[in-house]
Amino acid sequence: MPRILFLALCGLLTYTRADPGALLRLGMDIMNREVQNAMDESHILEEMAAEAGKNRPGVKPIKGITNLKVKDVQLPVITLNFIPGVGIFQCVSTGMTITGKSFMGGNMEIIVALNITATNRLLQDEETGLPMFKSEDCEIILVSVKTNLPSNMLPKVVNKFLDSTLHKVLPSLMCPAIDAVLVYVNRKWANLNAPMPVGQMGTVKYVLTSIPTTTASYIQVDFSPTVQQQEGNTIQLADAGEAFEFPEGYAEGSSQLLLSAAFLTAELALLQKSFDVNVHDMKIGQLPPQTTKTLAGFIPKVAKAYPKPKPLVTQIRINKPPKVTMKTGNSLLHLHGTLEMFAARRRGKAPVSLFLLESHFNLKIQYSVHENRLQMVTSLDRLLSLSRESSSIGAFNEKKLTGFITDYLQEAYLPVINDALQVGLPLPDFLDMDYNLAELGIVENALVLDLKLK
């Protein structure tokens, strides 16, 4: 006898776009897995079957049958369908055998195939703010019934007895199983809005903007993330009026997470202080020795001020919040700051400032996921501007330093940025999602994670 477990999920919900922020689109793939896992791991059908023969408060014994037992509960197969504007329609098709002593005095066996249907709603818990499923209107529909009751009994008597027995046993047995599965799924949302650390610099919390929206193809969850510094200050997401949306072309039933450029910008603001650096090394990568003699090759006045070579000390400070921008296939990190070079002196004496430059440069960003955190690695795109703010060696043409500063940023500064970014950015914790399998893509104003299952 074929047995199919059919579940469909939906929500009667209001849609509000969380822009800027993050959007989550849950397709059939993830919901199918979660309900299947809930049914398998909870063993709820087997537990309900074990309870069937026990005396339970408020449940009257069935006339005409004693020693009631339920056995051979068939394993379910789960399929999901979304119904817009309704919530969750859940249909469970399974089979079982009911045994006991009948009113005829002999052993009775009833083999049943049945459907359990329920309407569940996807809501937002008022206390926790988390998504939750709630079951309503559970019904039992008999598909087929076979029994070993004597064939010489009047059909009407048999049918009446079976109908009375099954409609007393099955709803109290199976409907709680549906509720238990939903409780199991609901628990997997529990950590969604918990604050998650970004190193020692602050936290990110994924807060629902509104009740999730159900369509015919997916459930959409909109977030207004809270980015908070360690001191308690909240970093506001910039509202640049730049729309972002899911691109077309993803497989039917698949799931995606969309992170806006504005949200990533706010998260990187937590790391801004980590981007400041003082560099004392004379030898850095492929660069020439970091001394006043090398610098004099670009600014001759340095040789006059320091005829004997002195080690250079370089101080870089990012004085504006980092900004992430995204165009299809390309993402940049914009950094504005100061670069100040000093001539080192003997121990105990402070280095002497040679000049202070204002700079603006872009870094290309490559994204990946490691240990369920979003990782970024940067490479230099280009140095956009240099302007001299002060100089102890007199006026000079700072444009002549463009090549020198570009090489310096590449060799000396990018390792600092990439080291700071290794902390990773937290992703929403829900339904045991494994982001390490996701395929990443860059679209207009957003990063897309195409979520994959094992």
C-alpha cells in the first residue's frame, strides 16, 4: 500500500519590505527538509501510537473494544506546497494497524490508510518577535479500511462500529502529532534574533521587520538588522534610497538570502578602528627599504632635510566609516582617511612628521562563507585621490607620490585590512541552516547567498 505524507505550508501575512537590511526567501527545499527532519527526529507518530492504549484523562474508553493498541505506523514521505494568503495546509498520508478485543469476543485487527489535514498559520510571536507556525482545524480522512471482523456480520453494523471506533481513536492520536511537529520546527527559529558577536567590536541582531509573507512559491522574511557597538551605541543603516531585490533565474523551490550593501556597510563600521595602523617596518614585501632616502626619490626636499637616511614610520587612520557598494558582479570597499609619514629618531625621541595626506581609495571585495560566517578578502582597486594637508618639509607635488603610495597600500596596508576582516560577519541563525554550501553572487546593491542543502 503506497503511503505518502503530504505537507503544505503557507501564511496569511502582511508584506513590508525591509530596505535597507536583509531579505530571506525560504523555498520548498528548506521547508521540506525541516518538516521531514521534525517528523523523523521527534518519532512523534511512534510515540502517539504507544500512547493509544493508555488511559488518558478526559478520554472515554471506546465501547465494543478493549486492549486497544496501535502498531505498524508507516514511515511518512513529505511534500510541501505554499498557499498564498492562507498559511500552512498540512496533509499527512500514512497507514497503521489498530488491534484489540472486539465486542464479538475475538481479536480484532483494523488496517487503516488515512490522511490527516490541518491548516497552520505562519505568524510572528508577540513576545519573542520570532516566526512561528500554529495549527488549526485538524481533520482525519479515511482512505481505506480493512478488518478481520467476521464476514457474516451485517455490513451496517460493521461499518457503524468501525466508523465510531476510528473517529474516536484517530483524531486524539494523530492531531497532537501535527502540533508536536510544528513545535519542533518552531524551536529552530529560537536563535534568529539573538545578538551575534563581530569579534570584540560589537554585535549584529537580525530583527524581523514584520510578519513573514507567504506566496505561491516561497516564504519571505524581511529583516531590519540591529548593528550595535560594544559600548552600546547603535549604528544606523544608511537609507540611500537604493532598491535591492532578488534576481530572477533561481531554481523553483530554492532558497536565498539577500544582504544589502547598506547593511554590510553598517557591519564594517564596527571594524573601523581595526583598520587604523602604525607601520614601523623598514622592509615590507617587495617594497624598497622604508627610509627617507627612498622617499627622497619622489620628494627631493626630504634629502635636504635628512641627508642621512632615517627609517620611516607610517600612520594610517580611517576617518570616515567604510562604505560598501555593489554593482552586478562587482563589489568595492571605499576607504577615506589620512596617511602620515614620520622620520624616526633615536630611542626615547618621538618621530618627526614629514607630511600628512588625505586619501581616498577603493578595494575590491571577494566574498565567501567559512564556519557559517560571511568572509571578505580585499585587493587594491585604485587610489582615487591624494591631497596634502600639512608638511614639515615645505610644499611638494603630492601627485608624484601616487605610485609610491599605491604600492605601499598594496604591500603594507591590505594585509592589515584582510587580517581585520577574518573575524567574519554573522549570518541569520535559523532552521539549522548550513551557509557553507551557499553559492554567492553580487547583484545591484546586494549580495545574494543561494542556499544549498546537503
